[in-house]
Amino acid sequence: MFDDLDLEYAAAIADRANRLMVQHGIAPTPSNFAVWFNYSRGTSPELKQLVDILIAGNKEFDLVTCRELFSAYVAPNLPSRTASEVSGQLNAVMTEAKHYVATAIADSSAQIQALDGAAEEARKGIDPGVLAAYLRDELTRAVARAAELEKNLSETSRELDCLRELLNKAEQRANTDTLTDLPNRRAVDEFLRTSQISAMETDEPLSVLMLDVDHFKKFNDNFGHGVGDQVLRLLANVLRKHLRESDMPGRYGGEELIAVLPGATLAVCEYVAERIRCAVSTCKLTRRSTGEILPEVTVSIGVAQFRPGESAAQLIERCDAALYLAKRIGRNRIVTETRVEGQCVA
């Protein structure tokens, strides 16, 4: 948390963080201190913006809010708060908003009644000056109530925007592989299901490729898991570079990466896979700690095309079978599902 901060500077930031926590009635726990230290230091513009909004709205930094701030901005890799906690805070905000709307309706009814009373007095012949003063006072109160209501609704709207942003970030973390920064299996499965439905509705093709690092275990055994991680990040970058925006790359498990290509036939997907294979084989990796040039990295890739009506599991199974055939017959190559089926027939 302190990185390479000068001791006096760090102490000054820590003192400010402690004073702010006392000012806002925040429990002096390590996680809360980490949040307010980072806020005081200004390392996260998003954290500062959100906390400033909460302070401006006089919102309480309760247990749930403090936990979410820590999870979202200090320790993003930790599990996010539970769905029940999110639901509870959203319900509280919505209850508050409904209260404001109910107040506005009540105020409007009271104002209508007051005007009806004034109209009745006018029919009785009351002094016009007195009646005008009465109407002026009633309208002044109505304007004041409307201004207060607008302020309250504006604050509630800001809080909802903050919650929406936090939920979006939590969902993004839940769908992202932390090592490669690619979509994880959960996100890929959801995208694949959506793409299958679209392919059946539009009669457009849909293809999938799966790739696996050749002899990946040797990289880990000979050079350590840090180098293995470096290899996976390299592959992730190659995938991103050679896919369209409409495609989805992802980490499917272990050293297996996947790409879903809506609108691509088997032949097009095979062409893309070959470009990826060639790009990987030309990459040069250097061990960061020693500068040592690492052995060539190669990949085997399996390709399959979606068949209308089949499940995602069936499509992945055919693609996986093609991938493992590529590894069995020599690695560093592309194999399509048609070759697997040809071997089965033979």
C-alpha cells in the first residue's frame, strides 16, 4: 500500500486518513484504513470521485459501503460483496426514492386543497389583499418543498449511479480471468449461448477455435510458473490482435484458450487459427529476471463449426477433439472437426 513513499509523506497521508475516518464515524479497521489512505493519497480518481459524491450527499459510510469500497478499489481480486448485500442497499435507495415521490404527491394534494380553500374564500368576498398574501405564501412554501424534493431526488440519483458503476465493475471482475485479462469461461459460455441463438435466428455461421500451448508443462518445470504465466499472457495478446471486435477470446481453463467467431465459417475460422499459430511461433520470449532467450512457443489449435440445434457442450467437444488430434499427430498445427470425423470413419 505504501510502495516507495517517503516516510514523512506516508505519515502525513496516514494522519489525514485517520482524521477523515474519525470525522465520518468509520471503524478503524485495516481494510477501512487502506481505503481512506488511498483516498487521501489520490491514487484512484474513481475512488476519490465516488467518496466525494457520498460525502456531498451526507451518506453514511456503513459496513456494506465500506466493504464495497475496499473490494472495488483496494483489493479488486477479492470476492465482491454478496448478492444479498447489493440487493439490500439497492432496496434502501429505492425505498428512499419512493418516499420522496410519496412526499411530492402528498404536497401536491395539500397544495390543491389549499387552492380550493382560497377559491372558496374568494367566492365569499374576502379582502383581495389578504387573499393575494395567502396565495403568495402558499406558492412560496410549494416552491421550497419542490426545491427540497429535487435536491433529495438528485442525491438519490447520484447514489444509484454510484451503485450501478460498482455493480458493473463487480460484474466485469466476475467475468475476467485475472492472469490474462481475457474473458473467463463463465463469460465465454454466456457469449457462446447468445451467439448460438443468433446464428439459428439469422442462419449465419458460427465457429469456435481452441488452442493449447505445446509442451506447456516443460515451461513450468524448467523455467517456473512465472514464465508459464508470461507465455499465457503472450497468447492472450496474440488472440486479441488477430480477432475482430465482434469475436470473443477467452481463457477456458489451464493453458487452453478459446475464441468464438460469430459469422465465421469453418474455413474462415481455420484461416484465422493459422494466422494465430504463425504469429505465436514468431514471437520471441525473454526471461525477465535473467534476460535468457526462451525456447520457441508453439500452439496446437482445433476448429469446429456450430450445427443448428446442438448444445454448446457438443460444439466444444468437437472442437476439443480436433485440438487433441492436432497434439497427437505432431503439435504446432491446425486440425478441423472434419479431419476428426474422417479418422473416425476410416
